[in-house]
Amino acid sequence: MQAINNELQITLSRDEFLVIHQSLNEVCNGLYIQEFDKRIGEIDEAKKDLNRLEYIYNEHEKNDSNDPIIFTIIKKEIIRYRNAVRETCVEIDDWEFPTRVVGLPKSFANQIVEDLNGIIDN
């Protein structure tokens, strides 16, 4: 994961990308998140993020590539990504997490939260 400047160019592995996408999907459509605006961000913006990530992923997959996924975002978006992954980790039990979040363990998602925190703090 890598970011550059105020407008961030972020580079994600396919697995990192899918965890973020699925976490946004869970908080927007699967989980009940009390005080969504405080814990994640504006719901309408989170839904736009979800749709945008879906588009980016579909475009990436057209190339049938294992290359990292690179795209540009602003800091508010990366904060919502971090918040969505964090809340998904809080709300979904360890045993259920791989089933709901692209087959990966919660520890992988927690590392994404830490990586996103590092980008946000810089």
C-alpha cells in the first residue's frame, strides 16, 4: 500500500482492494452500524465509494491482470475505507469473517487498518 501527496495515488494488492470493497459493502448493505456518520462517514459518500471501487475493480479485471490496483483518491475517502474495514472487523466474529470478507482472515484486514492509519497520519 502506497500513497503520494494530498490527492493520494494508492496502490493496493488485489486482496487489499477486495477487503476494502467488501468492508464497504458490509457497512453499507449488510451490517447495522449505529451512528454511521460518526463511525464511518456520510452514508451517501460511502455508497459512492462502493460503486467507484466496483467500477475500478471491473476495469482492472478486464485486463485479467495480477498487477496491483492503482487509483487516485482524496484523504476523506481513505478515512472512510479505514473506518469501514475497522468496523467490519469489530462487527463480524473471527469465525465468520473469512466467509463474509473474501476468504481472508480478520488479521489481514486489521493489517490494512494499520496501513491505512499510517497513510492518514502522514
